[in-house]
Amino acid sequence: MRQTVSAFTKLMIVAVLFAVLFSYAMFQGGFVSWFLFFSFVPILGYSALLVLYPLAWLQVDRKLSRYVIEAGEQVEVDLSIRQKVFFPFFYMVIEDHLPDTLNWQDTKQEKYRYLGNPEVLKEKKEMKKILFPGLRRKHVFKYSLTHIPRGEHAFHFIIVKVGDPFGFVRKEKVFRVPGKLFVYPADRKLMLHQGVHSFEEGTTPSYTLTVKDTTVVSGVREYMPGDRFSWIDWKTTARKNNVMTKEFEQEKSNDVVVILDAALSRNGNWLAFEGAVETTMGLLFNQTIDAGRIHFICHGKDTRDFQINANERSREKVKRFLATIQPEQGMPFSKVLRNDFSRYNQGYAFMAVTTNLTRDLIETLMKLKRKNQRIVLFVITSEKWVSELEEKNIQHLQNQGILVNLLTEAKLMKSQLEVNA
């Protein structure tokens, strides 16, 4: 209805202009007035036909050179317009409405130069061009999308505008042209500097995991959620008036659990979260980790977990999840870990990736460490946000046997991530 009214209004404007010129020629007379009238008749006739021409007769399409890429890469886009019924348009404006998810530049590792001020990377992208079709029935607009960020980017519509030379008539139509571009996280090469941990029996590489040998008791400690009831040392419990649990000798194993903190942090640095996702992906699919089972857990608004094995299908499932995950408001990471102590098998090496090192998280990791967990912590943050207090907290964790990797601009900008494990 609205379009009908608009078309009728434009047609009336053309009719009024025709009537004014005809009246001027009739009353004024003479060569000049009639020359002016007949000169404008083709233009007014063109405008009237343009009003009557339905833009629904245009066929609009979008083609991408690739539909699945890696973050930071480039895609070529072709927008094509074909006239089912020919009309000689004087000009045509074509605009591809891009999703908001494309409004920042992923320049691979170079983007971490702005970790302290990520808003520099934000840029509103507009793809608009004016064409002069002439007598052609098919028109093509080519453009490139560069530095595409991670995620699933959904295209919805294309806007086409046409008009006459003098601007008497302007028309536009929104064409629904759905499409999706899927972008995986950047595949960052990860170099693990594998240190050594000392035990009573000797030394083992730090990435090697430990499981309980419940036949040899090596000591006692305070009871923690997740400990078995049969492990309680009743004599020591009665003597100390506190529930105590037996500790056992360690055996070699190589199972890994990687946990990503996807809860929205107080500083809300979305670029630091991109670093956390890339680091997590590097840990999960690093070929130098001699791991048996790899268990991936993501804590955000909801908790998702995946078991990764040699099956390509399971790996692809995790990659697709990492491509679309975004930080959301949820329970603090430290609280989730406390509530889920029993989930973390003591035989697993424990790798946690976060962008926010809080006091609660430090205390929670200390409790996990008392369960004989092998813990490696990855903290992604800007150098300018690392205070003296945080440096002391990191040193305190390391003194307690928790290995901490602080990933700031200097490390993240390298072509190969170097971390200790």
C-alpha cells in the first residue's frame, strides 16, 4: 500500500510538470516555449515509465569466492543484477548491507598491537557503488572483504536505487539475498617449552599427566569435594578433628583437560578474548603435545564440553564451536570451577585460559592444586593493565607450583606463540 501511494505521488509530480510546461507553451507561444516543452517531453516520459517499472523485475544475486575461511583472510564478492524485462536505467546505486559482525579488522597477530585499545580496530564497513548501466541488461559490482574476523557472518539483503537524470523520480527496493560466511579462528602455531617436574620417584615432563595409584599411600591432606569416601583416613581425622584424605603415589599418564573462560570479564576486552580463543585452539590441536585423551570445557553463560580424539568429526565440531563462541554474562569462572571440582579427574593435566585473573580465581586454583592437579594457567591481557599486585599474585601462584603464562602484546604479536607447559 505504501509503495502504491509513493508511486502514485511520483506519477502526479511528473504529470504536474508536464501540465505546467504545456500551459507555458500554450499561453506564451513562440519557438522558445514550444522547444522547451518538446525538449522536456522525453525526459518526463522517461520519468513516468520509470515510476511504472516495477523493480521486482530485477534479479539480484550475491556470490562469494569462498564461504569457509580462516580469520584475517580475504574474500571476493560479486553482486549481479539482471533485468528480466529491459529498461534503460540512467543510473543505479547498489548497496550490500554488511552484518555488524564484520565491523572490525582482524589483521592476524598484528591486531594484538592494539590490545590495550581495541576500539582502534573497529570500522563501519559500507559497500556501495553507483553504476551507469546504459543499454546492458546485466550489471556486476565486485568488491573485496579484507581482514575478516572470526565468526559466522550472515548476509541478509541488498539495496538497489534508481532514478532519472534530474532527480524528479527516485526509487529503491530491498532484495532479500541471504548468505553466510563461516570464519574459523586463526591457526596459530604454538611452541611448548616443556619443563620438568620433580617427584620422589624421579622426573617427568610437565605436560605428562598423573593418575592415582591407590595401592601406595604417600601422605594425607584435607578432604576436598570430589574425593572418594573410601580415601578418608579415619585415624588422622579423629586425631586432628578435621576430615583428612589419603594421598597416593603418582603414575604416568597423558590426558589433558583444557578449560576456556568465556564469561564476560569486568574490563570487557573483546580483543583479549580473541587471543584466548586462538590460544585455546593452539593447545587443543598442537601436534607437539603427547596427549592421550583431550577434554575441552568452555565456561560461559552455559557450560559446554567436548571429548577430542583422532576422529576428524570431533575435531571439526570443536573448531566450529570456537569459531562462533562469544563472551557472555555468566557465573564467574572461579565460582564455576569451585562448583565443578568433582568433574576434574585428578589424572588430568589442567590447562585454564582466561582474560581476567581475579583473587577468587587464584584461591580456587590453589585449592585445585592441593588435589595434586598439574595446573598451567594462561592469562591474556594488555601489558598496561598488569599491576604490581597482579605480578605478585602470579609469582605467588608459581611459587605454589602453578605454571602461569602471561600473554601480552609482545608474545601475541609473534608469528608463533611460545608458552611454558
